[in-house]
Amino acid sequence: MAMKVQLALLTGGSSGIGLAVATELVKNGASVILVARREELLAKAKTGLERIAAQNVFRVQIHTLSLDVSDANKVNRMIPPLLDKTGTPDFCYIGAGIAHPNHFEKITREIFQRTMDVNVGGTWNILSTVVPRMKTEGKGTIAIVSSLAGLVGTYGYSAYAASKFALVGLSQCLRNEFKSDGIDVKVLCPQDTDTPQLAAENKTKPDETRRISRNASIMSPQAVAKALVKELGSKKFLIIPGAMGKTGWLTYRLFPRLVYRKFDREVSYVRKRKATS
């Protein structure tokens, strides 16, 4: 790890990629603040991290906070007192997010709004409380979790992709705005990753989406976490873990028509099968 993290705040840190990132950081001697909604998962994550911390020589503290990051009032009320106690994090990982794939007309206004509130609003709320403190310190690193679906619109993910495209744009703006303040901003765009969220997505994922992604590999949270932690302290802004993700993004940038043609072919295949069944 090029950058030595002392204290990290991680939203969505109780499971999936967030917990894997926290694990990597704790192994390297960092204290962490896990922010997530479900207290039972936070307690389980804390126990596991404390077990890891006990195996090394570093003095590591594990803090947890049960919080819905989409609630600006609660964020403003609960985060500042916690940071007064722990100190300002030198690394802020924004990973709290939700996804509810389906055909556009089956995604309700409420689902769309909730997706935007958590994925985009939650990012804004947390950074609004952390960034002023980082600016006072004159240093810090922020990693915002988007997705490959935040770079290439994916069938069935209209609400999710809208939120993740927004996070890429936000990250670009913040990168340019905060650089002179000593704050480094990165955006992480992983491919499908074996997390509880992916399992939940499979319950509503359209057949067309399944067909399009049928040959795609699924990364482990640990592999994504290692790819991110490796780049802390580097000059890289856009982090795409895994060979498949990098290849897919490069193909889309150079030959977008080929990607659209593949999407159209797979959708047509599913529609024809449904029509004849």
C-alpha cells in the first residue's frame, strides 16, 4: 500500500466490498469507522476486524455507527460528534449503495427516488461533513464507489446507472476542486462483485440482463478491495479492477457500436424466445 492510512471512514462498511476494504486497511494498521444501517451486521463486522487487529502489533481501533446516509439531518447530527472523538479520517470510502434492476416501466418512482437518495444523496451528505475537516488538515483521500454501470449504461439498470453516472460526474468535479486543497479524489468502478447486493439484484434482474452478462466473470470483494488499496497514494483517478472490466471499458470507448450490437443481439434473442414460448 503506497499510502499509509491512519484512520478511515467507510460507508457501506459492514459487508461486501466495504468490509473487504476495511479488512485490508486494518491488516495494514489503520483504525476504521464503519458506517452502515444494520446494527447486527456492524457488530459482526467489528468482531471480525477486532480479531484481525489482535493478530498484529498495531494499535487499531474499530468504531461503528448505525446510520442511513440518505438522511441528511441524521448525518449532520451523528457524524460530527463521532469525528470529534476519533479525529479526522485521512481516507474516506463512500460505498453505501442500493440497486433494484428491472425493466424501466417496472421501476417505480419510489424505487428511483430511493436509489438516488442513497447512492447520490448519501455520498453528498457524508462528504459534506468530512470534507471541511479534511481541508482544515490539508490532506486526505476520498474514494467514491461507482460501477462499470456508471460508465456504460446496462440493460435493466436505468435507476442504478443514473445514480452511478452521477457519481462519476461528481467525482470528476471534486477531483478538480479539491486537488489544490491537498485532497485526492478517486472513483472506483468495479464489475459485478460477489456481494449481498448482487444476490439481491438477481431477484429482479430481467432475463435480457442475465443474457447479456451470462459470460461475465464475477470478482470477489477481496480482489476489488486489494485493487483499490493498491492505488491509494497513486495519481490514478479512475480505478477499474479486473481484466474483464478494463477490457470492457476500453472496448466501449474505442468501439461503442460493437458493444451496442452485442446488447441488441442478446435482447433480440430473449425477446424471440419469449414470443415463441
